[in-house]
Amino acid sequence: MLNINSFRTWKIFIPGILIYTAFFYSCEKNSDEDMGTYLVSYQEKLNFTVEEVQSSLYIAHLAYPSIDSILPDTKYGVTVYSIVYQTEILGEKIRASGIVCIPEAEESFPILSFQNGTNTCLSNAPSVNMSNQLYTLVELMSGNGYVIVIPDYIGFGESDQILHPYLNAQSSNQAVTDMIRATLELLDKKGIKATCNNNLYLMGYSQGGWATLSALKEIETNPIEEMSTIAASCGAGPYNLMDMSSYIMDLTEYKNPFYFPYFIESHRRIGLINEPLSLYFKEPYSNTIPGLFDGSLCNSEMNSSLTTVIADLFTPELIQNFETSADFTSLREQLTLNSITPWNLKTKLVLFHSTGDQTIPYQQSVDMYNSLLKQGVASDLMSLRIIENDTIDHEDAVIDWGISTVSWFNSLR
């Protein structure tokens, strides 16, 4: 059972970890050697000795006792790199970025791809804000013996000239899989001692849970050369976007009102939704929404710039006729296209959620689990872990989910 106070307590102890991060920034190095098909460039950013990794995790364990489960497996120092790599969106080649955390040892390790949750501010991209408390903890997890990959997603870091295509499956899958391919090329570079054992793990929470499950389906359908996908952990993802949208429409208030405008505006900018915002949103929001998505505002600031009252944000036509009106056909098509449909899953999978989640209802995970069972997936291949505690909201569960995921991954090795 998770502790609702854990996330708040974590903030008390995080400065100790950030001290390590500040002291161990290294000189940036950009190699001019031949990079490969996907890798464009890389720069060494951070170094942690094994003692520093262990000490930082011990500090964090004071807030999160469950870290005890992974401390015995923390055996490596870690070097963190930022990378730029080639990917594409809607058939157009672009450059994207992210960070790669590599254990400091001449050994062969699995790759663990971590997909982060919803973000709107450019300053909080993984490669830009490596000292973010969640990213720092993920970086330290590399000391358990994983090459950890954290994509920025398209729209952040190297590709910040584009508004992030929020919950767009094609661009998300491409960014994740191409970064894994670029990481394989990075591990071949001179001076990097670690190699890859060709095993792949995936994990993500919230948008990252959706991105992880979507990427898993893509990788099982179109495998990454020589990689074997071992396990995936998806926390609190919005897997069925039509059901998620209907859920929001039925509410009186919703505490994260920027989610729906984020999806619509980002898909308008890449030409997949063509209707005016006034079809979906009331004034003044239909006029102000484009300006909000300039990359300067973070999630809470976005929410403050909108309204949590559903009837004040959405037009009556959208609320009443979302599922039936021809006016909303393109929106429904995009929501359906970017939802994750069940398939013949072959990888071990865990779906996590809390009954107290007020942002993404836990029924999303229940329905996905049941739909996979109906598809014929064996029940012993996957599990549904519902936290039966109505006081644990969306944000409260993320750290304990991450720790339990790494502990589970360790048990499979």
C-alpha cells in the first residue's frame, strides 16, 4: 500500500540528491567521429560514482522506504549523456533528443526506456532539466545495471520549434524506438565501456504509461533489430482516448483542464484537426489557447490560465454532442486513432493504477487489462495492480510505482 504523504516527504530530501548533481557536472564533449544511422551527436553531462549513487538513494529511502528493495542491487556508478538523434514525424525527418544513463563498467546491460508524463514547458524536458527530481531518481536507477533511455519527445529539446504532438501515437512511437536505436549506436562509441545484452525493458507513467504501451505494441509488431523485449510497466495511462474524453465531458469540474486543449491544439498545428478552436472552446479560451502553448508555461500555469469548470471551458455543442455530431468527426477520428487497441501481447506486462486517481480514472487500466484478456493474452503474462486507496491521487503514486517497477525488473534478470 502506498503512503499519500510519500510524495510530499520526498520534496524534503531531494535537495541532498541535487547537491550531487550540481557537483558532478562534467565538461561537455561532442565527438566528431562517424555517428551512425540514427545518432547525430552526444555530450557527457553528469558523473556519479557508485558511492554517490548509493548515498543519494539512501537519502531518498528516508522518504521512500521501499527503495530498500533496490539498494542491494545498486552496484554501479553512472555517466549521463545527452544525445541528438534522427527521427521523423508524419514522414518528415527531424532531429530529436533525450538523455542516456550508462553504468560505469565493462559489462553488458539491458536497455530500459523511460517515458515521462505530461509536460508543456520547454525548460522541463529531460535533456534540459536533468536535475528534475523524477529524472534524477531515474538516472540513479541506472546504478542497478540498466542503460536508461529517456526521450525528450518531439517538441522538446532539439525539436522545440514544434509544439509537442500530445498523445500522438505515430510520433511518440517513432521518437521512442529511434532513440533506442541511437542508444545502441552510442554504446559502440570509443570510450564507452558498457555494452548492450540486447534485452529491453519499458516503463512510463501517465502520458508515459500510454507512450510505453503504445511503443510496446509497435516494437512487438515491428521489432528493433536484435532486441528482445523482456517486460513493460505502465502506470496510470489514458489508453482509450475516446473514453477518457467522455469521462471529462461528464464531469462538472476537472482539475487538469489543459489536457484536452493540448491534444486539440497540437493536432491542429500538424494538420490532423482543421476545425477552429471556437467549435470546441468558449471565449475567451478559444482565443487564448494558441498563445498558451508557446513552451513557457508549465502544467500548473496552464491550468491557472484556463478554468476547471467544464461548462465554462467547452462549448455546449461539444459537451452534448461530442459522441454523435458530424462537427466532431475529425476529433473523434484522432482520439480513436491514437487510442491503444488490444493485440496478441507477447511481453510481460504490469498495469498500475490507484482508485483515488482524479486525473485519469483507474477504469482505464481495468478496461485495457480486460480487453487484452479478451484478445486471448494469457493471464499469467500480465497483471493488473490496482492500489485500493481513494486518498492516493495521480501524482501521489508515481515515485512508488517507479521503485516497485525497477524492483520487479530486477527480479526478472
